[in-house]
Amino acid sequence: MTKQLSLTAGGRFNLAELELRDTNGLSPDLNSHASYACFNPMIGATYAIVPGVTVYGGYSEANRAPVPAELACADANNPCLIPAFLTSDPPLKQIVSHTSEVGLRGDVKSRSGDHRLEWGLSFFHTLNNDDIVNGYSTLIGRSFIENGGDTLRQGIEAKIS
């Protein structure tokens, strides 16, 4: 945009098709098909405050479809044995993460140019919608996988090198 300001934007479309089949034909309940689609946008900006010091910020989204093992053990009414989990498979929602980050970063060079110190300080905030968690059954030794709601991961990251 200018010598000091840069903008970045982009996106990615993810499509996952999962098909589970009982190849022995002994348990047709195991057969299923699940389709997950999600467009993941991102946008970011950096601004050079002074030479060697930059402020930045950004927002991005990402998704993760359930893996077959999670789908194959997603029925609370028919929990799986913990080590061997093949039962019926009701649908699970995919996890969608929304991440925001802001920070400062910079570098300082020695007068000779032989040495350089890089530093950074940032804050991140990630909200996962429909996170996949382990549900616990009243039957001993059995559990199931479910969408457990939202989880939040946030923190501060600092670095010096």
C-alpha cells in the first residue's frame, strides 16, 4: 500500500469426503459417508513504525474435519471400547478455528553489521467452534467422541534471538 504499510489477503477452500465401509459385510451400520466443506479466509497488515520496528495484526480461519476414528465412535448410546472403537457413526461437525493476532517485532543491528538481535511480542486469541472431545459413558471402559462446544486458546508469545 505504502512504503510503511503492507496488506495481505487470501483464502483456501477445503473439501473433505469421508467414506467408511464394512468390507466384511458383517455390520452394515458401520457404512457411512460424510462431506465437509469450508472456505478459510485470512487478512493481515504490517506497519513499519520506525526502521527496525513493525506492528502487525491479522485474522485467519482454519477447519478440521473429523477423522474416521472419531466418526466411527460418535454415538453416546453405543459407546466404544477405548482401544477398539468401531460402532455406528452419527455425524460430527467439523471444527472451525477463528484466530486473531496482534504484535510488535523488530531487529537491531550492530554498528559493524556483524551481529543482529531480533525480537517479538504478540498476543493471540483462537476460538475453536464445535471442538471434538472425548465423551465419557456410564459403561466402564467405554467412551465416545462428540462435538463439545467452543474452546478458547489465547496467550502471549515473546521471542528474542
